[in-house]
Amino acid sequence: MTDSDLRNVEERIPLRNHEEERLILGPYDRHARVLRELFKVTLVSRDGTIKLLGEAAAVRIVREKLETLLRRARAGEIPDEPSVMRLLSSMAPEPAENGGKRPLGTEHARPVDGPRAPEAGFRPDGHGRPMQEAAPRTPGQAVYMDAIRNHGVTIAIGPAGSGKTYLAVAMAIEALRRGEFRRLVLARPAVEAGEKLGFLPGDLQAKVNPYLRPLYDALNDLLDPVAARRYVDNDVIEICPLAYMRGRTLNASFMILDEAQNTTPKQMQMFLTRMGERSKIVVTGDITQVDLPDKAQSGLSDARRRLDNVEGVAVVELGKADIVRHPLVSRIVEAYER
């Protein structure tokens, strides 16, 4: 690979109509995300053209793929989604055996769809097998996952370790990979858990990171660190304090609000009304672990009361039988309840 292949370039592909734009970008911009992930080439649609940004060698390959796709469509052949994905993911760069990269244009095809493999982002289990889609381990978790699939808003209330956040994140990542949503948004209220942390050094992100750490932990349980960081850096997955949600409308997004027992009713209302077109919301929390100031009403309890009979909203309550952490966790929860 020459130095000229490594320089960043910008190229444009003119389009004839919006149908060609939808064909190239894919459902919910899925094709654009695949090309960005595999080739590090960014697609921008503007004024009837597709702009390609990236290293010259990668842009050249991606342009050839997209022009092939357009030629087939203009000749009257509308490729189905699997064949489009095979075309776009072929000749994707892979790490070479010596730890480097093979020159672009000489790589073997690497499929995007199909059975999950470790390099696809999911971490293998202890026996070396690829992690499969999230599966319920208790009847309560099965009800919870079914509610998420079939409702626009799901409110899950249950004790620590019952899988509320883990299963929601796992289902969101699977839906993201299927192209059902453009992004995953994980939000959490920045409320101290019974102790004052005092002044925290660093910039704003450093100050809020301790509150968001549990969400990063859940994400890293499902994705290897490299894949997780790539999703976050590309803004496909956003992890943010609840306050950052104000004033936004999120379309085609899978939105999860964790630790919702520490929201006020106004904050809960604000989060729920961020929902845009083709979006889904999951709210999780444990009403026995409220860290709000004394006498402050929990937005989670308030939402359960207000929304229990609203069409399109599911309220699921998990219990001690659904705890899947260390066996001692169930006994600890039971002891504190007594």
C-alpha cells in the first residue's frame, strides 16, 4: 500500500432519486454503518449526492461497490437485502497474522450477517463458544423480554440481579445489529447512592463517569471492549446522564433509562417524551433502593401508577425468583426485606 492510498480523500456519487439514496444507505442507515465499521469510510447524503470520506484505498473500494449496486438497480434488478450485505461486506479488511493489516483490495470476504462470531463483537463464553442472543433464565425474565418485543414502552421493576438492565441492553444490541434502530441510548440519573462524593476532579465527562459506570459494565459484558468503544466513538451507542436528554427528540432509537427509581416525576416525564418515530423505551429500576432526598417522590413509582393501563405501555415486576447473580444475592435481598 502506497502513501497515496493512506491519505484521506472525499469523493461523490451523484444520485437520480430518493430511491437510490435509500438503497445505498439501507434501512435505518444500516449499509452506511456497515461500511463505516468495516472500511472506516463515512457516507454523507446531501443535495442528491453521496459523499464518501476516508482513506483513498478504502474509498475506492467502497465507491466500486456502491456503483455496482446502482448499476444493478438502474438496469431494473433490485437486489434483496442479503445480497446487498454480501456485496458491501466482501473484501473487508481483517488483521493479518503478523498483527498488521492486509492491503485493501486483497482481503478475504468477511460476512456481516449469519451466526455470531467472536470478531463480530460478542465475547465468547468460558468454553470458547460465541455468545448467542440473550435468553431468559426465569419465567419472569421471559415475560419481561416478551413485553419489550411487543410494546413501545416497557417499565421493569425488580431487585438487584434480576436482569433488568442486562437483558434490555442485550436485546437493544441485537435489534441494532438487525437494523431495526439507528442507535442505542443508555441514560441514568446522576444521584449519589447514600453518600456524598464531594468535589470530583476533571472535566464534565470525568465528573459524570462514576454515575454511568454500571452501564459501561453491562455493555462490556455483552461486547468486547474494542467493539464497545467503536460503537461509542461512532455515536451508535450513547451513554449519558439523564439531564443530557432534555430538549431532544430521538428517532429510530432504542432508549434505556436505568436506576429510574432515582428520578423525579418531572424527570421521568421528560425522558418518556423524548421518544421519536420508530423508537422504543425501556425503563428499569428498583423501588426498594431509592436514593432521592427524604420525602421526594420517585418518578418510577409515579410512572407505574400513571401508565399501568395505558395502551402500548407494559409494566413488568420481577422478584427474588428472577435474581440470577451469585446465589447469595437472593438471600441478602430476602434478609433485608425481613
